[in-house]
Amino acid sequence: MRTLLLILLAATSLPAEESLFGKKANAAAVTPEPPPAPSAPAANAGVPSPGATPSEETVDTSVTITPFRPFQTAEAKEVRPFSMARLNRPLAFESTRELLRLHAAFVQQHVADASPEGFARAPGPITSMEYVVQQDLGEGRLLVKANWSASADGLLGAGEDAYAVLIPEKAPAVGEKGRAVVANVGLVAVKFTPAFAPLSGRRMTMRREAFIECAPLPDGPAALQKFVDNVKAGARISVFTAEKFPCKTCGGLGFTREAQKGKLEDKRIPCASCESGKVTVRIETQFAP
Ligand SMILES: [Zn+2]
């Protein structure tokens, strides 16, 4: 999978100014190329020179895929250990319930691979996708029209009937349907000539979500046991979760009080640093034996 990712990302590089398409990454996903500037009329325009062949329309079928916006994971604000040795000890946060929840996050954030450990961190949010192949972009890359669900971590929104770039394990033919578990690798700019209606023949650049098909990790009791064994054997595993904590500014109330002159009741001011008394903090939990 790593090789394919490199192929996708290392595609022919464009001059710097071409990768700066504009500020709104999500807007205007389909940008027709500006028409070529008319060439200066030749002095003898209209007078066919002897031996001139009728102008031939050559269709540029080259494809350039440039990373436009890599998938960005928010940095964890805090790192905490989860020690297997402390599991279900009094006052320890390392409970079976917490382990199940964090293992579910592990499954959503890692994919199966051929490494000795058998898994690797996913390059981006994992989701499932149904697609129809619109065009083969070469080098194992497809332009697909797809539906995908929002990722479990909430970092990738759902897509409906949307064009996307996909690197599948095994590519179906153009026009065929497919279904895959995929990892999002961010937004790419695809410069190509569509070979399908209604865009056929128009040289254009599309900015689209890019995905790589991946093998999901199994879930369930046997997978959990293997996970625990891996941690006890010293595997370096961490997961990212968004945790809610009571807000320190307002003491978890969701508002602060301000005394009002001549009134018994304080004025309640909605707390600016939280939502209903809770703050969400992105935390990296590092597992330890
Ligand atoms: Zn607050």
C-alpha cells in the first residue's frame, strides 16, 4: 500500500504556482481550464500555404495528479499512557470498558499490512465506499463516482455521488461497479481530459478527495486478545480520541456569573471556552505493557 501511496503522491510535479489553486479548497471542485490564448494571426492568414495539412485536433490525454491538501490529523493536545499492568486496578482509568473503547479506535485508525506486526497506522480516516469507475487515470489510479460514509472519527465527511480518485487493490473496468474499504489521503488536483459525458474532451483540473483501498483490521474478542498480547510483547501502539472534560473556566457549568447592581440574581454569561460546560481535547493514548 505504501508504494501505491508514493505513486499517487509522487506524480509528476507541477510548477509551484499551479499547486496554489486558491484559498477555498472545497469550493469549485471542477475548474475548466481557461481556453488557450488565440495565437497571433500569421501574416498570411487565410492564404493556405502550399503543402500545409489541415489542422489536426490532438487530444491531450496526459494525466497529472498533484497533492493539493494532504489529510491533516489534528495534533494531540495531551499524551497519556494506558498500562496493561494497571488494568482494572482501583482508581485506575485503565478499565476493561476503556480498553474496549480504545481498541475500537485502534481498529478504526489502523489497517492490516504485511509487516511483522501485521498492522500499520492508516494514512487518513477509514471509510467504506461504493463506486462506479468513470475513467482509468493510469498507474493504478481511477477516477470514480462514489458514495462513502463519514468516518467513525468524524474527520471525514460523507460523500454522495461525488467524483474521487481511488487506488484500488484490483481495478474494475471502466463502467463497472466496485465496493471497498478505503483510507482517505487528502485532496488531490487531477489535470486530465475526461473521456465520459458530460465532460468529455474538455481539458480540466478537478480537485477531489483521494482514497486508497485498504484491508481493515478484524474486530471482536479474538482481535482484542491479539491486541493485548501485542502490547504486552512491547508493540508500540497509540490511538487518538477526542475526550470530553469539564471546562475549567466555568467549572463545568457552561456559563459564568456576573453580579448585577441592585439585583439579587446574577447575570449568566455563556462561557466562551466551552460547550455546555464540556471541552473536547484530542488525546493520544500510548499503550504500555
Ligand atoms: Zn466553560
